[in-house]
Amino acid sequence: MQTFLCECGNKLHFANTQCVRCWRRLGYLPDDQVVSSLNESEGNTYTASNGRPYRRCLNDTQYDICNWMIPDTDPSAYCASCRLTTTIPNLNRSENLTLWFRMEQAKRRLLYTLSKLDLPIYSRQEDPQNGLAFEFLEDETQDIFGNELTVKNLVTTGHSGGIITLNLKEAKHSSRMAMREEMNENYRTLLGHLRHESGHYYWDRLVANRDCLQGFRDHFGDERLDYRQSLQSYYDNGPATNWQNVWVSAYASMHPWEDWAETWAHYLHMVDTLETASDYNFSVSQKSLTNPLHRYPQRNDKASDKHFERLMSDWLRLTTGLNALNRSMGLEDAYPFTLSSLAIEKLKFVHEVIGQS
């Protein structure tokens, strides 16, 4: 993520709601893609640094979980991010407000990157057939003989018809880490889930029934393979034995759709982390890291190839350093992946599809 500046000159971060130096209220302006200091005006409006009036999102004024602002000309009570959430957790349960905040915070980071990549983002109100929506649900439980047992409606994280569903327990760190151990995964985060599921959504929007579909099949395989059978085989037999040579993760070997979604998520990891590193003026071996989201190439094969080559070069140099730093602290690798040449070719295909969208 980029950092921003308050009117007083203090550095601001994406999730900030108040400047710790001058105490001005802050808000994110999705139309300008910046965090701005705000000056209160008449009629519950605020004047941002661009001189335009904005209102606070209802999820900010009621629950203090959002920092995205609404242009005063927009009649909606919810910001561009919150209006995409169609189902929220039961807030009568004490911890759910905190878990919901974590869900929304991760979702806003996803939307920031999608916007930077100029990918289409439409709500279900704007596009009932293809619009994007998020449901944050929890498993329904029933108390039997004094013991709370999960007996009905287990929520599965996934995507269907533009609706991304996340199980609320993924926002609970202990539950997510326990699931990571159970699934033998080396990486599991809320943001990673959202990036993965957004990959399924954008496969429908950018690849299915498009000119690039054959290119997809050349790189990822035939998506017409029986998904349920592939899923059952994966959980019965585990990933392909040579998955490290072909896929970005073990789960990617399950089915071409999952291969695409895992590769898509990985690409978003890369560009977002490199933007952050560039914003903090990181350099490796005295060579600065570039921001891959700055002037993203559109429909220019030569520029796109050069852009991707620099992106991969910077990424490999950065992650080598990040892992070394983590090991010095006695921590697990920050980047627990090894990219094969075939996985890099798939990442390049994702890069090209986004550039042509």
C-alpha cells in the first residue's frame, strides 16, 4: 500500500481515521485513491484536500469500522466498499464487531488493488447479473445438553455467481491458524482468501467466453474437467506429486479454476507488496524497487513484457531479502513459496489478461 500525507505534513496510512499530529479527521477518497485530511463543514459534510465535499459512511458513524468517504453528490448512505457487503455477522455477539472490522479492512485492501489495476467493480445494485458482493457469515450452532455443537449450516468460504462468501471464523486468528495447520498450508490470511475468491469472480468476467479462453486452457488446463471429482480426488489423495514444478501452491493443482485463482491471488500479493516496498524506498543491492501499479501498461505487448520482467526481477530480489530478515528474527519465511518457470508463465498470463481488461 502507498502512504499519504496530512495537511500538517504527517505520514498517513491506508486505515487511519485521525492524524496523530494535528488530530484532523481522515478519510479515504476512493475516487482519488488517497487518504485525505478532512475539515468539517455544514450539514454533516467534510471538505477534503481536493476541495470537494464528502460524507462519512454509515458503517463509520454507527460502528466505527470504515474510513471510506462518500462524495456528497452520491445519495447512498454507504461508501463504495461497504455497499458491496450484502450480509454482515450477527452484531449481538460481542466479538463479531471486531471480526467484521477485520473482514472489511481486508476487503478494502483488495478493492484498493483492484482499482489500481483498473478492473471493473460493480455492485449488485448496479449490475444484478454480474455485480460483485460479499457475504460474511458464521456457522450456525445449536446448544445440545449444555454443549455448543455445530450441527447445521456450515459456512464454506467460496465464490458463486459474483458473491464471495467468507466464514467469519477466518477473521479469528486462532481459528485461522488451526485451520492452516489442519490443511497443511504454509500461508493463510483473510486478504489471501479475498484475493483468491476475487480470482474466481474475474475469471467469469475476463476469461470465460472471451478470446483469451484458449490461452487460459493452454496455461492452466481445461476448466471443463469435473470440478467435484477433482475436489474429491485432491482431498482423498493430496496434491499432484510434482506440484512444485507446475503450480504456485499445492491447492492450485486441484483444478484449472483453482490454479487460476491461486495464481491470480499470487499476482495481487506481488504487485501490492512491491508498491509498499517502493513507497518506502526499498532497494536491494543498491537497485531501487519499482512500483508495478504506477502507469500499469494497457494493451501494449512490448511494454507489458518489459513491465512483467521488471516486476518478477524486483519480486524475487525483495522476497529473498524478506525471508532472510525473518530468519534473523527466528520467524517463518515471509514468502514461503518457490516459483517454477511454468508458474511464472501463468503469472505472466494473468498480467496480460489484466492489462487487456
